[in-house]
Amino acid sequence: MTDFQVFFNWLFDGNIKSKIPKPKSDSDGKEIVPDILKYNSPITNTYVVKIFMNNPKLNYYLNSTMNNVNLWYLDKEDLLYFIKQCVIDFKVRRNSTLYIKHEREEKLFSELRRRIKLIKNNEIKLLCDIIKKSDNKDLIYNSLGLSKPLKKKVKKNNKKNNNLKYFLKDNFKVIEVGRN
């Protein structure tokens, strides 16, 4: 199960006294239940608040009680229990939450963000999609310095290739001119 599945299953189970799921691993060391409280979990404080933007009453309550500064001073565990109590009090359903797709940041996006500071992230994502579908994708990647140059395969010199004629054909463009 992913972090998001574990989080939403716990959030909408309807029991305020249920504990936050602890991480579990099987005998092979493979994680069965992920730790949603760890520091690098995709479930951050801002993510937890953002998913309720489709519910106007709860969204207004969260905006009035928590500003951006208060949100960062809360312990993650306390925030999760507070949000669970809000879900129960405001009778929020699982299907009324906002779906926010979690994407890994790619090299093209970060390079365009670094070079073009004036446009928004959504516009950069649109530009990335256009570049990926473009016929000149390789040229754009080369101009941004994102593509790796292909290494030429080195052949072992055979005795027949020691000839100057073969060396020139392998390394240069040779045009043979016929004698008249």
C-alpha cells in the first residue's frame, strides 16, 4: 500500500481513537505499511490542508484557524489528529476531497524553472508536455544541456584495419573520386 492509501484509510475510518498506522515490514524486509509520519513522506502539512479545498465549510474553518505560519509549527501527528476530528465534525466524505497528483520533479522542469523565472509552474508543465511531443525534442534537450552525448563505440584494431584507407573511412567522411 502507498502512503496515500494508508493515510486515507486511517483518515476516513470514522473512529477518532484509532491510532496512526505504524510502519510494518514482512520477513523479506519489504515495507507492507509505510510510515506516514516520517520526514520525507509525501504527506506533508500543506498537502493535508490542501485536500479539503473542495469542501467550503472545512476549507473556511482551516483558513481562519491556521495561517501558513501556524501550519509549520504544528507537530505532524497533532495535525493529523486535528484533521481527523475535523473530518468527523464536518462530515467530510472521501470522494469530496481534492485529488492532488504527486509527481516527481524531472530534469526538464527544474531546468526550465531555473532559466525562466517569470512563468508559473503549471505553465512550465505545459511547456514540458509540448517539448516532449515536439519533433525537435532532441535539439531542445541538447540546447538546455540535458542530453548526454552518445559515446562512440571503440573497435579493436584488427590487422586489416591498420591500413590508412580503413582508418580514414572509419574516422572521416571520405569521397572516392574516380580517375578519368
